[in-house]
Amino acid sequence: MSGRKETVLDLAKFVDKGVQVKLTGGRQVTGTLKGYDQLLNLVLDEATEFLRDPEDPLKTTDQTRRLGLIVCRGTAVMLVSPTEGTDEIANPFVQPDGA
């Protein structure tokens, strides 16, 4: 072993590409990944935040807020995924109303 720590997540392939980031506290942002470091601090350009539903803070709405250039602190990052090549599907575990 060389003693050098490597991150499990290789973000180099996402640089200058669109990513979706979920943060602790329920915030969700998308933008173009411009940079990162070993602590998972992320720099996103043209970032957009998806606003949450006031009645149910666990749900996001279609309303957005433009943020521009932002830094996401690594301790708050829970998920990083590319925006291209992913599709949203219906939750198979949700019970239909009245069941």
C-alpha cells in the first residue's frame, strides 16, 4: 500500500458536465461541475435549486431558484449523479390510495 488515500467516487469524469447534487437537510441542486477536492467540496456553475413544498418539506416542487456559481460543502453532500442518462421512474413501493 502506498499510503495515499483515494476517494471511492471518481468525479473527474463529471467535470464540465451536468450533475444533480442532494444535500443534507433536503436541498437539491443541479448545475455544471467545475471542480472538486478530496473532501468532496463541489463547485457548481449555473446552479439551480429545486424548491421544497411548504406543506411537505420532504417533497421538491417544479419551482426552481437560480443560484449561479456555488460551492457545496463536502460534509453536506449526500449524492452526486449525472443529469444526462438518468430517468425518473415511479416508486414501485408506494401503495395506491385506498389500499
